[in-house]
Amino acid sequence: MSRRRVVVVGGGISGLTAAHALAPTCDVTLFEAAPRLGGNIVTVDTAGFTLDGGPDSWVNTKPAASELARALGLAGELIDTEGASRKVYVSHKGELLPMPDGLVLGIPTKLGPMVTTPLFTWDGKLRMALEPFIPARQSDTDESIGEFFSRRLGDEVTDKLIAPMLGGIYAGDAWEISMQATFPQFIQSERTHGSLVRAMRAAKKPAATGEKPKGAFTSLRGGMVSLVEALATRLEPAAKLRLGRRVDAIARATTEDAWTVVLEGGERAAADDVIFAGPATALQHAARALDPRLAAALGTLRYTTTATVFFALRRDDVDHPLDGVGYIVPRSERRSTMAATWVSSKWANRAPEGHVLIRTFFGGAGREAVVDLGDKELVELATRELEEMMHIRVRPVFTHVFRFRQASPQPTLGHLGRVRHIRDELARSPGLHVTGSGFAIGIPDCIKLAQETARAVLARPLAS
Ligand SMILES: Cc1cc2nc3c(=O)[nH]c(=O)nc-3n(C[C@H](O)[C@H](O)[C@H](O)COP(=O)(O)OP(=O)(O)OC[C@H]3O[C@@H](n4cnc5c(N)ncnc54)[C@H](O)[C@@H]3O)c2cc1C
């Protein structure tokens, strides 16, 4: 029996993972529009600095990324956030204030630090303290992150901490992002315990093992691109990796369930199965003639645009202890900066001796226009706000700008229903599979979904 021919569209972490899972048993060709692999994952090594322009790590509560890295022989490359510097600061009225101790994703679990912090007014603190007495919501309709947490803990903590932290994960507006699609565990906590604070307290503390406590995130010694490079090395020559090749259309071939992938410029490739691992917007374009209803359904998913601006600085020029991972900036502060990471405090070996590396974030839902500024203007804006927020004079060794256009999916209210609708429409096209951003958010979930998609490909019987 001939080997199954699979075309994978998109060479980000999703497409590479799917190709990696299929390459041993299938003829895999991967088309990537850009001249490089990795998609959002981009690492620049320069002058002794390591810059992860997009993702810098993955969350440890989801094991798929660490498992894949180990399977690729990267166990010795996995690094944890630097233990001494896991503090997060909050920009508040021109000062950087440490986030109070005992907050778990913005939910207070200790009383003392909440009482003493100058971050909240007394009204705000009192409102938070009432959380255990707020009745649980009975309705099953979707609610935004902002609505959910304002209802439980009040507007102040939602604006200052929860919206920038939880909304920030999606570069989204917390008052638009769906709770059901992003943090269903908190909805469950409310239902089970009647209160988030009670639920957090009830959550068992891990038994003391004597080991150094692990941070919440894992990265790679050589930067995130190591994962991409390890996948690419394993894939070649078993799979064909075709860079700089944009897929323009997907069409049915002459036999009922085989596919033709049409590239820009007219080249064609035949496949038994196609895995689309680019953004949903790209599949919307590629499927426009194949199935207008599917294309319309894909068009309901929204993405936003972001940029990161890096500052390589001399340590002596930064009069701040940099004793944390960085700071978040609530929208109410009316800044363009969303957040900043003190990269060289968060991770070891990201800057040479005597230097530090800072990354600032821009754009996101409703604030995309700033990403269209030229590099010079964007760096000027980033510099001004960095100086004002950190009270330092910025004299960079160098700066670097990365842009991510329409790259961050927005799981807004009703997102789960829209994804179900897309899956229903897709059922008319056996052998056409979707994975990747839009359907899974963050590296571990992208990896997990890509592996599940590969299994679905193998499980589909081939026409003989
Ligand atoms: C600034 C930023 C920071 C982030 N930080 C984190 C983080 O710290 N941790 C985390 O877990 N996640 C983070 N994310 C999210 C994470 O980057 C994504 O979840 C993940 O990388 C998505 O991978 P993907 O392969 O699905 O999509 P992408 O990385 O978007 O890759 C899709 C690929 O498809 C290609 N493509 C598109 N259209 C076509 C076409 N028609 N033909 C051929 N190829 C095509 C694109 O060129 C691209 O290479 C961050 C995202 C951004 C933007």
C-alpha cells in the first residue's frame, strides 16, 4: 500500500509538530510562506544578547511542550525562571509597585499584603474582601474576563491586575475575552466553592519535597528557536520543508477525497490529507472557492497585532534593582506600553556581563495602530515610556523591534461556539484538517492540538 501523502501548511510550532508526528509513516511536505521556520517563535542572537522576539517560554502547568522538548533531546537545555526574581511589578500613577504577595492570578489568598499595599484604595480592598459573600452566578451564558472578575472581586483589582495579566496573555481586551474559552476553571471554582478565594484556599498545597521550587514557566538555554531547530533537524530529510512558499488555495482533486494544494505562482501539490496550521484568516483565504460557508465561518475568528521593542542596556545605566520579571501596565494608566519584561533578570545568560536586556510590549486589541509606527517612532515612544515608568535615562547599546501582524487570536465572547461551527463546516471536507493558532492558544496547547490532529490524520481510512 502506498504511503499517505500529507501536506502541512505553515511552519510555526503547530505545523512542525504535526509534521514531526507524521513524518515516520507518511510522505510529508510542509509549505511555509516565510523564508524561515518558527512563525511567532523568533530568536535573534547578537552581541552576546539572546532576544526572543515573540514567545519567551511556556507555562509549566501544561506538559506538552516540555515533553516534546525532551523527546527531541533538549532535556539538558530546559531552563527555569531565575529563582530570586519572580516578582511582578505594576505601573501605578507613575511608580512601579510590587504586586502584593499571595495573589494567585490576581486572586488574593493572603489578607495582610492586600491590606498594606498602596496599589488599591480602601474601597477597592473592602470590595475584594467581600468576595466570599458574593453569590455564585447561576447563568450558563458566556461572560468576559472583565465581567467575571469585576463581579467577584470588584473593578479595581480587575483593572489593575487581572485585566493586564489575564487579558495580556491574549494581548486582548479583558472585557471582550471569553471566560468560557480561556479560564473555565474559575467558572468551575465559583460553582463548586461559591467563591474564588475559598477555592484557592481549598486547593491543596504541594507537599514539600526539599527541591528548589519551580517557576511557572520554562524556556530554552539558547532561546525558543532551539525547539524549532530541533524539530527541523529531526524532520529533514524525512519530510520536505519548502520555505518561501505561500499556499493560495486548497481544492478537491479528481478523486472524491484527495486534495490539491495550489501555491502562489501556480505550483500544485497533491495530498491525501491537508493539515492547515496557519492562522484561520489564511485558511479563510485558501478555502474561499472550495467552500464559501467554511471560509465565512473561519472569517468569524479575530486576531490582533502586537510588537515587541528590545533595549540592550549597560547595567550601570539602569538605576533599579530589576528584582523581578518585569511589570504590567493597566489600561487605566493610559500608556501605550502593555507590559515589560526584565529579560536578563527572568532568564540566565540573556545578556553579557555588565549589561541587561529589557523587552517592552505594544499593540493588542483596540491598540494596534501603534504597531504601524515606523521603527524610529516606535523606539522613541518605547524609550519615553520606559524612562518615565522606570525613572531611568535610556542610552541603549542597541534596540530591536519585532512585529507580529494579526498573529494573536482573540477568543472573544462566544468563541467556543464559533470554533464548533467551523468544525461542523469542516466535516464536509474529509481529509482537510485545521490546527494551530485560532484553535489552540499558547505553545503547549498548539503542540497538543497538532499531535491530536496528526493522530486524526492517521485514523482516517485512505481510499485504496
Ligand atoms: C509577541 C508574542 C508573544 C507570545 N508569547 C508567548 C509565550 O510566552 N508563551 C506561549 O506559550 N505563547 C506565546 N505566544 C503565542 C504563541 O506564539 C503561539 O501560540 C504559537 O507560536 C502559535 O504557533 P502556530 O504554529 O500555531 O502559529 P504561527 O506561529 O502563527 O505560525 C503559522 C505559520 O504559518 C505560516 N503561514 C501563514 N499563512 C500561510 C500560507 N498561506 N501558506 C504557507 N504558510 C503560511 C506563517 O508564515 C507562520 O510561519 C506569543 C505570541 C506573540 C505574538
